Amino acid sequence: MDSIWPILTHPFTLGLLLGLLVAGFLWKSGVAARANLKREIRRLQEEGRELQGHLNTQLKLNAKGTDEIQKELDEMKKQNETLRVNIATLQSKPGRAEQRQFHIYEAAIRTMREQAPGFAPAWEQALRTAETEYEDTEGGLKKLVKKVIPSIGTTAPNPPAETTPVQTSPAEEKEDA
């Protein structure tokens, strides 16, 4: 052991031992870092696979939702086309042109009532008379008579003309006298 002590105390040997000690610590640190990196790589790969699975699931859900929306859109287009055809068919049925004309006349009459000063009272009177006649025709004896003999009861009798005294102005009365 006495012969080893001078060799160990030699500056070269001390430097070599110190260098080997530093190299050992560096090697151990590298091995630990490599192990940590492998664990981190595995964790990141697992996380990547998990994210890839989530992404696939999300894409499948979006595709399924998009397919459902597309099917619904196609169905709505078919319904729209069917409704368009039905509307065209209904508008071409007999009586639709008359109904359209009736609505146009009704709007024109409303406008006339608002704008023409002498039109409204005469119109309202005629309208009440027509409504009364229609209600009488819809129920009771007139309806029965109309069914049995269609030509009777279609025209309303004309009311007798009332005579009203002619009013004269005071100037006309003086001329007559």
C-alpha cells in the first residue's frame, strides 16, 4: 500500500481521477437525461395517439353531422319542390282566378272607400243589403225555395221609389211668387 500512495498523490493521477470522476458524473447525468427523454418521448407519443384518436372521433362526428344536415337539406329541397308544384297546381284550379280577381276588387273598394267621399255610404248600404240577402238565402225558407225552384228568389224585389219634397232656396221662392 505504501507503493500505491505516491502514485495516487502524483498530480497526474489526481488530475486523471478528478477527470474520471467528472466524466462519471457527466455519464450518469447523460444516462438519466436519456432515460427522461425516452419517457418524455413515450408520453408525447401516447399523447399524440390520444389526440389522433380524439381528432378521428371529432372528424367522424362532424362528418356524421354534415351528412345529417346534407340529408335534411336534400329533404327540404324535395319538400320545397313538392310545395312549389302543389302551389302551381292549386293556382291553376278553377275558381282561383276568380278569387284573385275578388281580392283585387276588394282592395280597390277599400281604396275607394278611403278616397271617394260619396262612395262609402252607398257602398255600405248595398253591402248590408247583400249580406242580409245572403244570410236569408243560406237559412230558412228561401234556401228551401232556392233548392226546389232555383230560378225563384235569385233577384231581389226593387223597393218602391220614395218621393221626397224638393227643397227650394228662398230666392227661388220669391221668383215663383
